[in-house]
Amino acid sequence: MSIILIFVSPFPFHESPNDPARRPARAVTIGVRYRLGVASRAAAAIFGGYGVAALSAAVLALCLPAAFGMARSEAAMTGTLASFAIFAFAVMWVFAARTALRAWSGLVIVAAPLALLLLLLMRTTGGAA
């Protein structure tokens, strides 16, 4: 007569890597992350695009009279009209960027030189458009 012993271990010998009980809990689900990314892009498009457009309008209004001898009123109108196209381009670029971080960083990369140029022009022209 032979006795068969069966060893029952509380730890399984082979664990499945896709076992739901063994996976760590996700703090933020994919759906929430997607919605936050879209909300961040929308904020970048609205506020960042407006900032870039406003800076470009101001820079053009100050640059055009000095560069091309335009009247101040024509330069302000030209800068304002060009800013509509710049705003539309910024919105399109924000939603075409791979990530929301790239969208924000791209707007900052464009806005920083415009802001520095605006400060320089304000000091040299006396701050009048």
C-alpha cells in the first residue's frame, strides 16, 4: 500500500502576470487622464493662444512703424488683424501637439521671445504704440 502525500502551498508556484488581484491599483484611470489632457489642451488653446496673439499684436504695432514707416494707426490695425491668424494657428498647433506638455511648452517658447522683444520695444519707443 502506498500513501500519496499532496502538498498544498498557500503560495502558488506559478502566478499569472495579468492576475487582477496582483496588479497595483491605478491612482488615475485612463479615461480621467485623457479628459485632463483635453482640458489642459483647451486651456492652452484659449489662454496660451490669446497670450501669444496679444503679444504678437503688440510687437507688430510697435515694429511696423519703425521698420516700414507705417502710420501708428495702420500698424495697430495690421497687428490686430494678424493676431487673429496667429491665434487660429496657435489653437491648431495646440491640438496637433503630441502631448499637452508639448503644447504648453511650445506656447511658452513662442511667447518668451515675443515678451522680451515687447519689453525692448517699449523701452526704446517710449511705451507708445
